[in-house]
Amino acid sequence: MIKAFGDVNFKTLPESLPLFPLSGALLLPHGHLPLNIFEPRYLSMTEDALSSGRLIGIIQPEKSYTDPVPDNETLYPVGCCGQIVSFEETEAGNLFIALKGLCRFKLGEELEKKRGYRRSIVDFTPYIRDFQEDTSKINDRLRLLDAVKQYFVLKNIDVDWEAIKAAADETLVTSLSMICPFESREKQALLETQNMSERSKLLTSLIEMELHSSNYQTGSFQH
């Protein structure tokens, strides 16, 4: 495993990014997203990124796809820039990479494709606070944890519950937002919230709505 290091700050962010459209994939600032890269165009994109800043723009298409996203599919207007912090090549020629979320961006004018992958002008200005510590608080931590515990049982998701309970507010909300299997539009809404406090409210609401719609009655869990 090769580790990649290097500080990136708001002033050093580029004017354009290679785009990796992924349905249902959510990368948030300070979050970590593992990816298996196997399509030739995205292998080329990753190789180019590794040689020049290690930055990739993760963004969702407006329509959901289980197969590769078509080249000209309309994308949501907001994505998140991630930095490759580790990568590993497999015997089959795939690349396993880990992205660290840095800063959200607004999508601008698309540029000519490079080696088959999409690129775009991006605007980071509305999200300069992504580089700062989010000091907002979870609105109701106990309510969120109670809903999450029921939700994980419902979805048969195996997690380290003690680690979840011990996590700091921002780490908790970021991790849960990224790992919960929400619809693409719901993940996009989580991405576009103003701060962690607003994201925690939306996260709690999404989980509680899922529990309600599934008629899942378990009563209260003890923490």
C-alpha cells in the first residue's frame, strides 16, 4: 500500500477537476471513501490525478445508474473534491484508492474530455468553510443514535456500535451519512446542507422516515 501525503488548502485548489460520476456515492469533507477503479477511462483519470495533485471530483448523476454512467448524463450541480491518500494496484490491473474529502464545489462549464473522462471548471468559493473545523453540534445526539441503531438492525448492517457511540459529532454524522444506503437524491441533500448541525437533522429525519415506512416497531434501545 502506497501512502500519498501533502497539504492542500483553499488557495491551492485548482480551477478545474476531473469528474468521477457515481450514483449513490457520497463523499463529504473530512470523510474517507474507498473505491475500486477498473474502467479504462477512470484508470486513466486516476493515473493523471496521481501525477498532478491527486485530486478528483466525486459527483452524482441526476438519474441513478447501476451500470457505468453515460458520458453525457446530466450531473447534480454540487460535488466534493477528494484527494487520493492511498492507492494499490491489483494483479488484474485495477486500482484500489482511498479518497479524503476536502471541499465541496459547484459545477461550472464542462471542458473537453481527456483520455475518455469528463472534466469541468469548478467553483469552491461557496464552500470555503469546508476547510475549517465545524463547531456546530448534533441537534439531538441520543435521538440520532436510537434511530441509527434501529436502522442498522432493519438493514442488517454490522457495525462497531461502541465506536459509533464514542465518535465525535462531526465524525459520527459524516460517517453515517456516507455509509447509510440512502437514495441518490437523499445523499445529494446531505451533501448540500450548510453545516454538520443541519446535516444531523436531515440524517435523523431520513432514518426515521425509513423506519416509519418499513413499519419497523422495536421500541427503544438502551445505550
